[in-house]
Amino acid sequence: MRGEPTQNRMKIEDFKAGVYWQQFRYKSFLPARVNLEWIWEDPRINVLLENAIRGLGELNAFSLIVPDVDLFIRMHIIK
């Protein structure tokens, strides 16, 4: 982290997803950059991230077991 500019770091508690920008006759949403190094002070975020990563790993493992994921999803949506 030495030598890197601090502008590439974002405190997650201060993050705003973007801003509404007034155009000619309408408003548009301009998303904020998310390709940043994230820092946080709340330790509960670590638990949430661990649970999310575990869930993604389970989903990935399940997708390897099911031969046709698209068909499997369609079968459950139709129910």
C-alpha cells in the first residue's frame, strides 16, 4: 500500500451508489466507481462477507453437480 494514492481507497460506510444527474428533460443515474480498495471499521461486515463468499462457493459447487443449470432453474421457476 505504500506509494499508492489514497484516492483509490473508499471507506464503505461513506459509499454512495451514485448520483442523479439532471439532463435536458429527465434525470439520469450516474453510478459511482466501485473498482476501489474498500476499507471498513465495522467488524460485522467481515461476517457478512464471509457468509456471502460461502454462499457463492456453494452455488458454484452446485452448478458443477447439475448438468444443465438453465433447465434446472426453469423447472423451479415454472412451479
